[in-house]
Amino acid sequence: MNEGDAVAVEAEGVELAWGGPVRHGNGMGNARGEGAVTARGTGVRSSLRDEARAAHRGRGGAPLGAESGPRAGRRHPRPPAARPATLLTPLPHLLSLLLPLLLLLPFLTAAPALAAPSPPPHASTQAAVLAAHLRENPVYVTDQLPRAVPRSTAPDYARIAEGITRRTGVRTYVLVMPEPGASMESKALLGAVHDRLGRDGLYVLIDEHSVSQAVPFGVRAPAEDAWSVQLHELPYDAGPLLSFERFADVVAMGPEKAAQRAEAAREKYGSHGASGDGRGEEPDELHIGPTDRRNQSFLTGIALTGLPLLVLLISPYVRRWWRRRQPRTSAVDVVSLSKGEEGTAKPQSRPRTRSWNRTRTRTRPHPRTRTRLPHWTEAALALVLAAAVALTATALFDETTSSASPPPTAADMASRVDRVTDGLRRDPVYSDPESPRPLTDRQLDRLRSRMKDADYGSVYLVLVPQMPEDESAGDPEAFADALQRGLGRSGVYVVADPLSGDIDVVTYDVRIDANRVALDLPDGISYDASDERSEDHRLGERLGRLLTFLDDSPRTDTPETSSIGADAPDPVEDTALPRLFSTDFWPGLLVGAIGAVIVFGVVAGVLGILGRTVPGLRPAAAGIRLIRPGPEAGAGPGPGSGGGPESGRGTGSGGRGAGNGRGTGSGRGAGNGRGTAGRSRTLVGFDAPTAPSPSYLRRTAHEELAALSREFDPDAALPSALRTRVWDCLDTATLLADRDADGPDGRVDDDVPAADLAAAVTLARMGRAALANRDTDKPCCALNPLHGPATGWRDA
């Protein structure tokens, strides 16, 4: 007996007889006593009675063939096989055989006959309605799930079902509706629909999530393997349409390949998993939720501000850090300052004062110029990086919906409400024909009678499932509001869910206290609070108690309404994801900026540690430049920038020369001015800002003192005046910058004023210049003492 026969046995009952043919569903065989039945088309041998009894136990009923009453649970005794009597049988022997039979005859006649279980009344009615739909069209999509499976998607399911028929030759019937309950109930429903329809084929039941059940009747199809594949291989958010497509593809593979694929899927995604650790793999989700979108927005905001700020902060800092560790000594030529052109003095329009200053210089062969190109490059790079982050995030995070369901149309959303409204116009009690019927006709008639006698207004009872996938998003009050608007009548609307057993009451313009109905309805009426749950959720009893509660409610002078008028959420907006540049995107911008500053601080700290600990990365002496005198003499009058002793007059070239100091050549010159120096002398100058900051002064003081300490060797063979000059500069600068009571520790104190730091820097540079120039008479620059010794003069 194949699976379809077992379902038919459970749905329609089984005829147990001691002999003769037995046919259930599409299986046929000879059953005799406890004999086995061979199912057609499957080759599976099983006991028909045991199959039916096991299925009946699965629904919680008593085993088939068991007695009721005090002797329930005991198997009915099997009649003994009688040996045929012959003429040679002695009479006493016949009497010994007949006597026990005569004694057992009263008990045998009193024993109840084995009766086949009949399906509940609602099963046959629901199956008849669904069979009628399939008779018109082999694919039926209910109107109860518009948010998950809109009726407008019926052509898509029909296309897949026709594909199964075309590729396998198996007629396929598809029901898309809420799952009725457990697996056995789904199989029983498909079996009942098959028997009502009377056509063999592959019957598929699809709920709001996936393919929930599939049973072949009279055909060969790997339905169980295909169901297992779509269950394990697809994530939970794949949706019913994709699940049905995967199911159809596996069915078309044939029994052998389908079984192999199902086994592979169970090994990989099943409870044991391929690794054998008891946990199978989880397939990747196909859609994201609102929380995932907020995380994407937050990450986009962080990257949009963090990465460009890192470029703007770290790149200039690293460039300056590296530049300070490069040698800064370069040979330059002196360009003498002149007061006129070609020996002609400029007319002086106002009094001028002279001050010592370093001369203007130009490098050999190119002048040193400061360019702002790196700043523009970094700004452009940061802008390009921000644009790249925005475009990349838009391309990667392109999801717009959190559901696999297509958006329903207005007709999809209004279909069930229109159907129920039309039913209420004919009868105040409406029971959904596509759902189980928990109330009998007698119970419904009793409720109609009590509702008709209500003195507070009309009462409408609706037995319709309420699910998150329906048009009201599972809100009974919103569903009642839609019914009242469609019906246009005031009264008490009672919405009872036949699947969950919940009862909700909404009043519209009736003389009953609305607050009592909305807030004081007993839980025993609203929910099935009984410890012993029943299939009908005791709806008949609870609805009767509800009518009693309404009869006992106080009447009001004016009509009242308990509904607050809340609309159901829009199906498109309900599944639409927030925009990427919204929600947590704005906090992400702030976090990205803070993170960039933190990363910059970490990088600066690491570079600082490396600069102090790695010898090759220590800062070079700042600002020192070697200055050599130029080959040409100046054209205007003016004293030289040197201050050395005169040992002779050189030859001039017209006018007072602007050479480096008084000449040291021999003899008198033939010109009008003092000539150029007889031998060149190397001078030293330093770079310094015009408005140094305290941090610059503290850092430069440390560097200059360290450089002077390295360059000055008191034991070296130096002239006495030079040694004294350098020693005084080093000692005085150290006392100004390092004032520890226990003696200098080689560090610049934090509490040293900026003026003392500037003096310490000036003294250290004067000492270094004296060592380099072998000159102790040069004064410091009058415009900026941080430049070191003066190398020329200019009008101020």
C-alpha cells in the first residue's frame, strides 16, 4: 500500500472484513484476517489493519478494532476456525465442539461490530469545497494569505505545476492555503480531497512558508524526496514560490536521482550534519530584515566619515614625521642684498634703521620653495574616497524588501473581506468553507437563535482564521472594521478563529458599555484556557458564554463603539526596508569621526615610540643650513655680513662691495669699494617660524641641545675663545631648559616659560653656528633670534 492509500484509509476509514476484496484510495488487494495487502504501484507490503490503527492513534483516537466501554483496550477475540464435520465423526465429539459454541453465543452476539472511523464533519465539507475548486482549476490559491501568497500569483504556481506534468507526465494538483495542522492532518486532508475529486495525480499542499505536504495518488513520483530537498536546501525566508520551484525540479529528476539528492541534503543540512557533531549547516538567508539594514546604514556612516578623515589626519602627520627624520643640511649660495642697481643707491624717502638678519639665499641648483600640492592631493583623495564609499555601499546594500512575497494588489487585499461580507448579508453566522468547521450545525442553529433574541442590536459571528499573512495582518479588530465598512451595519461583530480558538468582540453603535466589552471580557471567553485542549477549542461553549456576557452587560443611553479605528499596516511598507542613508546612518557619521581621531592618536603614539626607540628613526637636527659665499660681488654700498678682522684691502669692482665682511686679501684694490674676500668662509643658518608655538619651542630646544651636545667635544683641539663661547652657550641653554634641582637630566622641563625656551634655542644654535663657522663674533639675527647668527643686513 503506498502513501496515498494510507492517507485515504485515514481520511475515509477502513473496511475490515474476514474475507473479500478491500479497496482504499487507489490501492487494491485481498485482505483476509490479519493478511497483508499489496499496494499498487509501490511494491510496499504492509498490514492494512495495522496501518489504519497506527494512523488513528496518531490523531489521538482509540485503536481500530478496540472495544468501547469497560472492555475498551482489549482486542476483540478472533473466532476459532471450525473443522468440518463428517459422517464418521462420533456424536460425543460433535457435542463437545458445539457445547462451547453454545456457551459463547451470547457473548459473541453482544460484542460490538468493527466499524470504520468516519472523518469529522468539517473535514468532508472542507475537502468538498477544495475539491470543487480543483475541479475547475488544478491550481487553487486561497484568498486568506494575500501578504504572503497573493491570488495574483496563481499563474506562477500554475506554470510550475504544468512543468511537472510536461516533464514527468504526472498530473499535479496544487492547493495554496494555510496549513491545517500536523503532518497527518495535512495528509488526511489531501486524501479526502483526492477521494472527493476522484482523480489520480500528485497532490501538493503549500502554506505561507513552503511546500508543507505532497502525496502521490495512483502515480509514481518522488514526492517525499523532493519535499525533503526543498526543506533542507532552502532557508526559511525562501518563500513558497521558490520552494515549489525547487520541489518541481527534484520531482522531474526521477526517483533514483531525487533519492540521492535528498540523502545528500539530509547529510549536509540535517540535524546530524556532514561533520557528525550533531549540528548541520544552515543555508544562507536570501533576504535581510530591518535590523540588518540599520547595521548596514551604521557601517556606511562610519566608513563615509572615518576613511576620509584618516587620510586628512594621518597623511600630513606622517609626512611631517618623516621629514623631520631626514638630513636637513644643504649647501646654498649667498645672494647679497643691495640697495640699488649698478652701483646707484636708492633714494631714501624715510629714515631707515639697520638690523642684522640672515641673507636671502637660493639653493644650488634649484631654489627651495614650499608647495601646497600635498594638501590639495590629500583633500582630493579624501573626496574621492568618500564618493567611492557612498557608491560602493549603494551597490552592495541594494536590498529593498525583507520578504520573498511579491506585493499584493488591491483586489488581493479585498478578496476575503468581500467574500465574508457577502456571506453575512445572507446569514449573520459565517463559517469559512476553506477552514475546519469547529461547530456542528446544531451548535450553529443554537447560536443563531440566541443572537436573534438580542435586545442591544444585531450580532454577527464570523468563524475565519486570523493570521499575520492575511489582509488585516492578524488583527481581528482591523478585520471587523473592514467587515463593518463593507456591510454598512452597526452591531456586535464577533471574530472567532477556528485554528487558534481565539475570540474577539468589537461593537459599533450599540447600547452596550464599550469599555466593558473592550477591557473586561473574561479570559475564559477570549482564549481556550482549559488544560484539556480539544480540536474545536470548546468554541460552542465559549460563544454561548459570550452571548450571556453581552446579555448581562449594562445598557447605555447612547450607542457606543469599542473600536479604535486602527488600520492594518500597508503590505508594501510593512516589508519595505528603510533607505540606506537613514536611521542609524547619522549616528554612524559621528562614530566614524570619533573613530578616525582615535586611530590617528594610536598612529601618532606608535610613531612617537618608534621615533624614540629606533635609532634610525630619531629626529634629525632641525633647521641647519650651510651657507657659502657667492662668486660675484654686490653692486651697492653696504657693509658685509661678516665681522672678521681686516687684514688687507682687496680689489673692488666699482662702488662699495657687498662681499662677506672685510676682505682678507693682500694689497690695495684698484676699484672704488672694498673687494670680495680673499678666501671663502662657510656660514651656518637656521629655519624658524615667525610665531613659534610652545610645543615647537619645547621640541626644538630638546633637539638643539641634543645636537650641540653631540657636536661639541670639550677635549677637542679648539681655540680657547671658541671653546669658551660654545661651552657658555651650552651651559646657559641647559640651565634655562633643564632646571631640575638634582642636576640636568637631559629633558626639557614642562614648566619652562616660552621666552626661556626661545632663549635656550637661540643659544644652542649660536653655539652650533660657532662650531661650524669657527667664529665667535657673530651676533644673532635681530629680526628672529631663532635664525641663529646674522649673515647680512637689510633696512628695517
